[in-house]
Amino acid sequence: MTTSLLITTYNAPRMLELCLRSVMNQRMLPDEIVIADDGSGEETRRLIEEFSFESFVPVRHAWQPDEGFRAGAARNRAIAVATGDYIIQIDGDMILHPGFVLDHVRNARKGEFVCGSRVLLSPELTDEILRSGRIEIKPGEKGVKGSLNGRRIPWLTPLMRRYKSSDGSYVRSCNMAVWREDLLRVNGYNEDITGWGREDSELSWRLINAGVKKRFLKFGAVQYHLYHPERSRESDPRNIRLMEDTRTSGLSRIPNGIVKDN
């Protein structure tokens, strides 16, 4: 099994820099890194170019023009160029525990996709980390919210596999792993969903409708979410309706995805 680590980013080069450093600090490196760039500027491009020269694994930069929040389309571009059998998805504002990729690989099962959780960091702790550049974070330190999610206890992970397993809406694309063949079968993310939210849960329901089982990865694949102001959620009601239509209709493949069915 080969792995592609898909990292979504948009004009946050300092956060992406720390994220990439945490990737290089992994106990098990992915076979490639694919950066899904939703229209970032020159500073991000230079960072990725410099990092690609230093990286121990190949780096692919899938960029699209900045036409508003189009995370699903950005990820589809990255999935299309990815070569790994198993695609682990994160966001570029995450710092990964050194065992993150290893935990995902150990828990990969055919016929399943995996969703994990994240640990939120306070604005104050985030500012300190961005200044200092450190990537070592302790679950109990001041500014770590919901520190239970930061506990890596691998032997407990199998016992939690059924947690939220029937709820396709309970997912986070910042900590999600799917077989590439399953993503292609459902045609990736629905590009009709734009603006913040629900592109991940809509995909989750289509995977479930296609017979792919959802499994939750608890006490493993730990990641820390650097604070930033929330994006506008004005598109959320519309996106919720699209997600609910998918859930209730049993839809598995959409026409406006990786492949455009015209």
C-alpha cells in the first residue's frame, strides 16, 4: 500500500511551513505529499518550491485560481494527480503528532474510510507557536482545548471503531483517509458545494451509500489545529440541503467532481 498525504491550503504560508515540518517529523513518511492549493499567492508558491527541494518524498503542487472558497475543487485536483493507493487528508493549519501517518496506515482497511478528530489550540498558544516555530505540543499544556483528543493510546483505538460510525455527517476532512479507488468511484468531492462547510460530510454520505463503511479513529492520528478566525458560513444552509439530498436519495456518484460528466 502506498500513501499520499493531501494537504489543503490557502494563503497561510507560516502555518503551512509548520505543518510541513511536522510531516517531515513523522515516524512513517507518506510516499508523496500533494498540496491542494485553493488559489494562494506567490509566498506560498515559493515555500512549496523550497520545501520540495528539501523533502525526503516527492511533493506535488495542485494549484487553482482564487475564485472564492472552493476546497472541494482544490482537493479534486490533488486527488487527480495523486499516485498513492490510500489518500490521507489534512489541512495546512494542522501540526501533526509524529505518529499521525503511522496510525492511519495501521488502521487502513479495504472497504472502509476513516475519520479522526483534532485538537484545537487557543489564539494565544497559536501566536506563541507561530513565533517560536516549535512543532512539539503537549496535550495538557495551557491553550490546548479538548486535550482528550490529544491522547495517543493505540491499544484503545480498535475499541472505539464504531464511535459515530453510522453518522456520515460527523466527519472532518482535516483528518480523513480514503482509498483512492473509492474516491474515484464516487467521483471525489461535489464541486457544486462552494463556500465553507459540508463538502466533507456530503462526500462521506456518498461513500456510505456506495457501500464503504465509515470508521472513527480515536486515540490515534493526533493533530493540533492552529487557531484562525472562522470563515463566513453564509453558504452553510445551501450546502446542508445538498448534503441532506445526498443522504436521503442514496446518491453515490455526482457528475461535477473529479471527472465532469457533461
